[in-house]
Amino acid sequence: MLVTGATGTLGRDLVAVLKERGHDVRGLSRSKPGYAHADLTTGEGLAEALRGVDVVVHAATDGRRDVAAAEKLIEALETAEHKPQLVFVSIVGVDRIPLGYYRDKVTIEGMVAAYGGTSLRASQFHDLVLTLAKAMTKLPLVGFYPAFDLRPVEVHDVAVRLAEIVEGDLPARPADFSGPERRGARDLWRAYLGKAGKRRLLVPVRLPGKMFRALRAGAGTGPGGGTGTWEQYLSRTL
Ligand SMILES: NC(=O)c1ccc[n+]([C@@H]2O[C@H](COP(=O)([O-])OP(=O)(O)OC[C@H]3O[C@@H](n4cnc5c(N)ncnc54)[C@H](OP(=O)(O)O)[C@@H]3O)[C@@H](O)[C@H]2O)c1
């Protein structure tokens, strides 16, 4: 089995989970020591990295050239010895939230489906939500929160779900996967500030446009499935 994006937030956890569950797995990175090396954007090293691989979990992203990278990956899979299974990690609400990165995800999901692969949509990882919360409460006295709901998920729960999918019958579109609680950004930021021992006056920013309307309607929240909570993550991380 091969995991792309193996040095990333999800990939690191996923490789560990798959190994724990007894899979013969290697991780892919462009350059980090100890990994199979390939660059998905150029395709360099891919054929070699795919040798003997039966399943690829595609969790690499550079945020800009992901469609080109998926094209290269699928091209290489088509010509690989045993036409490996493909599992792609997408995001909840990509078809409802008009954002360039999300449009790319929809395009890649289509390519993955045409190949006969699987796309799992997950909601925002706790790690990303913490980055957002820190950025928006950076000023000494005041912080800002967008008026929308999230349902952040523990990255380890996503890794375990992906392992279950790989071990199962690989449906084209398994149920979306998100965290246990749908919560407003204000509530998430307040929990962060509390755990971090910081005081801020929280001011709402109501951002205009279709994208924020979709986010306010909860388009990115998903149905749940994960068990790790925001508070548990904060206690462990801060
Ligand atoms: N973060 C979230 O909240 C979230 C939520 C839902 C779904 N997702 C999806 O889950 C997946 C993983 O996200 P993440 O946050 O774990 O990503 P990440 O931490 O940004 O890691 C992405 C990895 O991709 C690799 N990469 C980038 N460009 C590459 C290229 N051209 N060739 C080969 N490898 C390349 C990098 O590894 P090297 O630098 O070692 O090459 C990097 O470690 C993504 O598809 C993302 O859209 C993320």
C-alpha cells in the first residue's frame, strides 16, 4: 500500500494506523528521508514508487496544482502492473461551497470515479481549526470569528476511517465523515481561548458572498462519525 502526502497532518497518522493494523505500507514524499520519493506534479519517480503496490491512498496536496498531480497519479496507476485501487481524501461540502480549492476537489473526485476509485469527504481537521482560531485571535484584546458553523474532526479518526475503507469493499462514495459536534466558530474560539488562558473580546465578522452563505448554512459540517472532540484535542495540544 502507498500513502501520498505521508509527511502531512493526515498522512503521518494514516501510515501509523495502517502499520498498526498490519498493512505493508510505505509513504510517499517529494524529498523527506525515509520515504519513497516522487513528485506528483511532474510524475518523476511515480512508476518506481508504485511498483508492487495494490492500494494507493491519495492524501497529498500543495493547494494549487492538485488537479495536475491527480492526473499524473492516475496516468501512472493506469499503466502500473496490477492497476492498484485508489482512495482519495476530499472535503465535506466541496460541491456546495464555491471555493477554487474545493472546485479542484470536485474535479479530482470525478477523475477518481472514472478510474473506479473511492473518494472520502472529511470535514476540517482540528489542526486546521486551531490555526484559524490562533490567527483570528492574534490581537491582544480583540478577536474575530466568522459567523459560520464547523464540525471539526480528529485527524486520527479520519485515519482509522480510511483504514476501514481500505479493508472493506471500497464503495465509490462512502458517507461523509466529520467530528462529533457541530459548533459555531465563536464557541470553538472561546474554548481555545479558555484552554490557552487568553482573554479576548470576540467580534463577529459576517462575510458576504455565496461561499460564506454556504458555510453559514453548515454546508461543510457533515453527518458526524468521528468521536474525538475539540476540547480533547485542545487539552492534548496546548
Ligand atoms: N486539513 C484539513 O482540515 C482537511 C480536511 C479535509 C480533507 N483534507 C484533505 O486531506 C488531504 C491531506 O491534508 P493534510 O492537511 O494532511 O495535508 P498537508 O499536511 O498539507 O500535507 C500534504 C502533503 O502533500 C505532500 N505533497 C505536496 N505536493 C506534493 C507533490 N507535488 N508530490 C508529492 N507530494 C506532495 C507534502 O509532502 P512532502 O513535502 O513531504 O513532499 C505534504 O506533506 C488533502 O487532500 C486535504 O485536502 C484536509
